Amino acid sequence: MTGIEYKDLWSLCVARVQEHPDQVVLDFDGNLWTWAELVEAAEGLAGGLAATGVAAGNVVCHMSPNHPEAVVTMLALLRLGAVECPVNAGLRGEQLAHVLNHSGARMLILDRSLADRVAEQLPAAPDVTTVVQRGPGLTAGPIAAARTVPADVAVLDYDELRGSGDRPLPFRPPGPGDPMNIIYTSGTTGPAKGAVLPQAFPIEQARIKIEQWGLTDEDVMFSALPLYHVNARFSTLGTALVVDGRAALVSRFSASTFWDQVRAAGATEVGVVGAVSSILLRQEPGPADRDHAVRMMHGAAGIPMDRRADFEERFGLRLVTGFAMTETGHFSTTSPDDSMRYRASGRPVPQYEVAVVDANDNEVPAGTVGELVVRPRVPGVMMTGYHRQTEATEAAFRNSWFHTGDLATIEDDGYIRWVDRAADAIRRRGEMISSTEVERAVCQFDAVAECAAVGVPSELGEEEVKLVVTAEPGRVVEPVELVRHCEVTLPDFCRPRYLEILGELPKTATHKVNKHQLRHTDGPTVLDLGGFG
């Protein structure tokens, strides 16, 4: 059985323990967990949490870096039918306060390494009345001692709850449409929105990957990405659970040890994001580059189009792309076996209907740029809405389509070609410019480490192109040389009018460039390139 006949993950986990309790299902930094060990740990924590009052339907925030107990916590909350809200471990300040408060959670399960930043924001989240702290030094920790923590907040110890011996009430299987997770999106143009993902979501997402990629219980799926995002949580861990394979997770990404970790795990499939694949390609080639068992890697977006074949040849694997976002899941389009697999975002998979539409939601002709819209063909494969935001949900799902906010084309061959985020596309002198295409060209300049292209107001109306770059370590970006590079790599209408060189680009909590902070032309660090040439 692949597990896709189940409607919730906990029922699947219980069945696996009955089938083969001693089979290894999780490899975390080389530490192996069997099905029986993982489920027993989750049952223990579920009992302790239930004794504090956690019940089905309760929202529980969970803030942790990658850690095996993060997996245990995820399963324990599934066992109780509670709704887990994984909180980005990089959040601070108002962004963290927003998630804690808006989620409505009464409990926060917290890794002690993050306690100081949480203590500062608890007064802004009055619903949080219990903090469960994992890690050593509970009584000396900032949560217990900080003056900012309200006096009525109970601080409990994770290990004591997990080892309390309490048993939860008998398991009552949730409905496939009941909420499972609330995952907050980046929020670059406003407060982050919480995407509500149903209980069937991980099963249906795994079904897509298993069917499209031909995965079996012999596969080992590797990720160095954080578990508070859908990529590692569902595309790697969830798929491994459903297919009865093995998930290989690590604490953090390291370019210098990445392939050693992949080899040690015996990984056959690897999930990365664009920035990671780009970093891997920039490492010095070595004799061990192809010394691994990986068949497929997804996450090609960070690699220039003309270097993707080089990546496949160098590392001896198949590079796969697809369209993904938290709200729709990790692969509403993909074509892992096609010759064009990494030159576009693939074709729609059977679980979704996908279209490209104009401003009135009419489908546009093949090859015409419009907004990419998606709707499910099967229940449970997408989010059910935005948590506590009815108007945002209705706006996103208008005219029976979910509006992604992405610009794309559908070609005659059925391939989806992603163009840009609608908010990031630049309109200059009647031409629509893809910021992504500009960035790809500029990143080919040797001295540039990262770059972002944004539209800024033009005195002629519409917009001008502003380029913001950072330099490779030990290098200097010379504006005149960069202008000359743009003259030979970009069409005339795409060439930047303004240039800003920064030490680092501002990032969102999900590590995407926060372009909203770059849309200005004033300040001593901004150069007007109009005089260069």
C-alpha cells in the first residue's frame, strides 16, 4: 500500500506501526527513527498536551528550527486533531507578534533557542496563555524570567509533558476537510496571511509526487529546508510517510557538507529551493560530484536557464521544475520525464485545472501573458481559505478560480511558462518586463552575488527599471562594467535606469527578497545610470 488510500496522516502512521514497527522511516542528522519509535514518542507528547487541555480543533503555534522533536510535535498534534500553526523560526518583532496574535493560539510550543525573541512579543498575543519550552535550562530561560512575559502565562517543560505517562483520549479520525495546519505566507505587501491546509492535504500532495515522479517505498527523500515551510514538511516528509519510504532531514543547509549528507543518507530524491541549487552550482567541481544515488532534484529556479543542462551533467541527476505555492501545494504543474522538464514549469497534473486569464478572468490565447489561476479537481489538494480573513479568501477565489498573483503563459505544447509575480513585473514605455529575466541576466556578471530588479516611478509615466545588487565576497561591482554587461545581455527596454549596490538584500521571513523596501530612487547609494554609456 502506498498510503494514498488514507484521508489523514495519523491513521496512516498507526497502520504502518502495525505492518512493520521496526522499519526506519526518519533519518535526522544520521539518527534513525523507526515507525514504532516515532509514533510512541508522538503518543507520549499527545498525552501530556491533552492533560493541559489541548483538544481537537485547538490552534497550537509551534516555533522550532529543524529538530527531530519538531516531527514528533507535528504528529502529536495530528494525534489530538489539533491545528498546528508552524511559526517561521526566523520571525522577530511585529511579524512574530502578528502570527502569534492573529492565529488565536492559546498554546505555543517553543524551542528554547528562540525564547528571547518570543518573550518580547508575548504581550502582543494575549490569547497565548501557555508556553511549552523544549530544551535545557527551563527555569533559567528567558521565557520564565523575562519581565515582558505576562504573569498569567504558564511555562511548561516539553520533556516532562512527553514523559508524563498520560495517555490521550481514543483517536477520533478527523474529516478530510478539517483543518490540519495554518501556515503564514511572506506578507511582503501587508500582514502575512495564514493558509489553512486540510487533513487530506498531505495525502493528496504526496499522491501527485508519487504518481508523477514514480516514487516507491525504496526511495529516500532528502531535504535541508526548514520544516515550518510546505516544501520540507509535505514534499519531503509527508511524501516519505505516505509512500512508506524514508525521509532524510538535517538541521540546516551547508553547501560544504550538502553532498556528504546526501550520500550518507542514501538519498534518491532531493528537494531544494532556487537559492540552494544556485549555491551548489557555484561550488568548485570535484570528483565526488556524481558520487550519490540521487535520481531527481527539484528547485531549478535559481539556476540560469542556459546552465541547467550543465547542472544535470555535472551532478548526474534529473533537474525538475514545477509551479508551487503554500496555498496550492508543491506541484500543481510538473513534467519530470519530459525533455522540456526544466525549461518551463511543466504541464498541469490531473489533480488541478490551470489557466492563464486576463483582468476579467477570460482565458487568453496561447503564448499571451496573463495571471495564472488554479482550481482543484479533487478535494483536499489546496488550502480551504485564509485563517480569519474572509474578504481575502473571497478575493483570492473569485469567479471559482484561485488567483495566484503570478504572471505566466500557456504555450501550444501545454507547458506553463512562469513570467513573474504580478506585483514585481515592470511596465516601461509600453513594454512589460519580467524582473526575473533581468535578474537572471545580471547575475551572469561575475562580480554580482545577488540582485533584484524593481519598477520605480518614471517622469515619463509608467516605470523605470531599478537594479539592486550585492557583490561577491572580495569583489567590487563597477557600475560602468555592469552597464556594459547589461547592454549585451538585455533588450534595450529592459536596461536599468537606476543602480543601488548594497551589502545585502532585505529579505522576508521566508528568505525571499523584500522588493517593497527597494522601490525608491533617492539616497546616496542610488546611482542614476542615465549618464552612463
